[in-house]
Amino acid sequence: MSLQDYIESKAKAKQREIKYEIWKAKNHDSRMRGQGLLVGALVGAAAGILLAPKSGKQTREDIKDAFNETIETVKDTTNDVIDQAKDGYEDLRYRAYTDLQPIKDGFEYGTEVAKDTGRQIKEASNEVKDSLSEGAKDVKEIVKDSAGEISKVADEKKEEISKEAKETKEVVKEDAKEIKEEAKDTKDKVKENDFQARNKNK
């Protein structure tokens, strides 16, 4: 898992936690308080009116007053609950900002570090590429120069070898001619000696 992925997962987890807290503050607490207040007010008003020993007209007046009081109480309580929910929401927003801001800053820093590292790798890659290209050119020049020198030396040696081979051929030819003449002389001498030896025996 990369640094960027880790920071993103932490930020998402924190956002989920904050959303849950906001939902809880908005819905759960205010709903429960509102329901409890309404039920309590209605039960209390109904019990007070029905159990009081009064005439019908006075009881209707009391019911009307109790109903109006209950509505006012519910309105006041609802406003209090809404104010508390707003305060809780603002607190959660502030907490979300203060808790998520370092993560956001870390994410931005990690992104910048990743981009910077990518740039450095690209620059290093280009430098290596340029160095290899220059090295290849140098090697090519050295090989080219060496090939020229080798070819020059080979041509010189070829001429020397050709000259020496020609001279050796001439020497061998002369030696062969001399050997041939000596062989002829020797043959003639052997024939003459043989002829003389035969004549002596006769």
C-alpha cells in the first residue's frame, strides 16, 4: 500500500465517522427528545385536566389552555433541540476540519513528494539515456578508428607478406633450378660411372 493510498483510506474512514456523528446528532438525539417531550406534555396535560374536579366549561377552557401551553412547550423545546443540533453540527464541522486538515495536508504533501520523485526519476532516466547515448557514440568512434587502423595495418602486412611470398617463390624457384641441374649432373655422372664400370668388366 502506497503512502497516497494509506492517506486516502484514513481520510475516508474519518469522513465516515464524522458523517455518522452528524447523523446521530441531527436525528437520534433530537427525535428522542422531541418524542419524549410531546408524550410527557400530552400525558401530563390530559391527567391534570381529567382528574381536576371542575365544571365542563372550565374544563374545556383548561384543556384549551393546556393544549396551547403544550404547543408552546413543544415549539420551545423543538427550537432548543434545533439549536443544540446546529451547535453539535457546527462542533462536528469544526472537529472534521481540524481532524481532516492534517490528513488533507499530509495527502497533498504525499502527492507532491510522489510528483517530485517522479520528476527526479524521469530526469535521472534522461541523464542515463544521454550518458548511454554518448558512451555508445564514443565506442562507435573508437571501433571505427580501430577498424581503420586494423585495416591499414592489415594492408601493410598484406603487402609485406605478398612481397616476402614473391621473394620466397623466386628463391625456391632458383633453388629448384639449381637442384634440378645438380640432379642432372649427378645423373650424368652415375651414367658415365656405370658405363665405365661395364666396360671394365668386359
